[in-house]
Amino acid sequence: MLKSIDEIQSRFAEFDYITDRSLATTIFLAGNLGKPVFLEGEPGVGKTEIAKVMSQVLDTELIRLQCYEGLDSNSAIYEWNYLRQMLEIRLQEARGIEKEEIGNSIFNAEFLLTRPLLKAIQANGKQPPVLLIDEVDRSDEEFEAFLLEVLSDFQITIPEIGTIKAERPPIVVLTSNRTREMHDALKRRCLYHWIDYPTFEKEMDIISKKVPAIESTLAGQICRFMELLRKQDFYKRPGIAETIDWAKALISLGVEELSQETIDDTLCCILKYKNDQEKISDDDMQKLIALTKNIKGGPTIKGQGSLN
């Protein structure tokens, strides 16, 4: 891993990811203590991107396990290659092997289909891989039990073969959108970090990195508008991903300054639910634009909810 917190911040910046010192410290400690990182936060704030950038910074493989409801060990850890096993049995029969011996050799590593968790445990490259367990909160509670052995001892037990232990543990990053609470047993094995929506200044830095062609005036208006919009009571508030997409869309349309017409036309980039789009009236939109352009000395929005 990298040798200092400052180096983590600078190396991540080389790959256009802006980290605050708290996040960089968590990553630094995870590397030095050999612990997984558990990242929680709203969708679109850059949790998954951390693992991707980490693999680039360390020049190592990224192994991703995308979680979903119903995910089981066959999809996440390993699965037997049943077709190949059946073919081997037929070949043994054709070779005249004794009936009692047929099939005795089909449960070994040769007939395993490795899935992300086992692949990460068995990796033997120059650098340990980055294992991304993405949106772990979408998996079932039963799946968490499968993860405990992996995250505690970095090993996997296959009944027919035995225990496979990592020679060098992978660098593990778990992400959660907090659609459900994760068990304490899982969190105890990790270093925890909450990723919030960015401040205005941080989002400006992100936009300048991700969308270098944008003018500073338009970038400032976009970031201020998003900051104000996130104070509203939406089902899904826009994250950094939406900010970047919106900035790129406005540049492609040749927009130099925000207007109500422009925002109405490109609202599809910001709010992804019909009810959220319908919550903003024309009057609310005018107030948001006025606040966006009148940064100094203008009215402010207090708390969350309506602009009224």
C-alpha cells in the first residue's frame, strides 16, 4: 500500500478522484492493518469509484462482486463444473475403470468454476487484487454469513477439497447504499467510512478534474444549484455522478449559463424519478436559479423541504 496519507491523496488526484483527509486516512489504515474498508453513503457519491481508482493507483487487478437479492455461494464463491464432471464420468466408463472408482476424482480443483471471492483468495499476482463487494446491502442476510470467514481469515472452505487460504490477502472494499442495516459482525471486521455529498468547494474540484473543458462560471452555477437541490425533500437526491453527467450534457449543448429553460430541458440528467421532477414548480425553479446566481447577499434556504 501507499506509504502516507498525503501520498494517497496525491495519487488518487492523479486519477481524478478527490479524497478528503478522513477518507485517505481510512484507506491508509486499511492497508497497514490489513482490514477491509466498509463505505456507506447515498447512491452516486463515489463509493464504487474508490475501489476502481485504488486498483489503478496500485496497478493491480480489480475483482468485482455485484451483490443482489438472492446472491448465493454458487455465484459469489465457487461452483462445480457439472458438465465437465459428467463428461469425465463418461470418459472413465469408456476407459474401463472399475465401477467403484468411477467419479472419485471429479471433486477437485480441476473441476471448479471460480467466482469473485475464490478468485480473489487464489490470486497470485505481483500485487494483491482489490476485491470490490459492491452494494452489499442488496444481498440477503444469509449471504453475510458467507462473507464472515472471508473477511476474518481471508480463507474459503470447500467441503470436498478443504480450506483455501490466501497467501496474500486481497484489499477489500465493501459498499452500501444503506437500503438495510448490516449486521455488527460484518462491520466489526471492517474500517467504516461514511461518504457524504460533497461541499461546494470539493464538487468544484471534482468537476474541474472530470470535465476539464467546462468554464468556471458555469461550473460554479452547476455546483451551487446541486447544493441547493440536495436540500429538498426528494426520493433520490442527485449525487456527484449526476453532477458530472449534467455538466457534460450542458457542454455538449453549448450552454454557457444556467436558465430555467435549460434546466427544464436537462432535468433528466439530475432527477431520475418522475415524482421528484414534478415536485419542483416553476416558482421553485425561479427561486433556485436566483439563489444560484446570487451567491453573495442573496436569500438562503433553511433546512430541508420546500422552498416556500
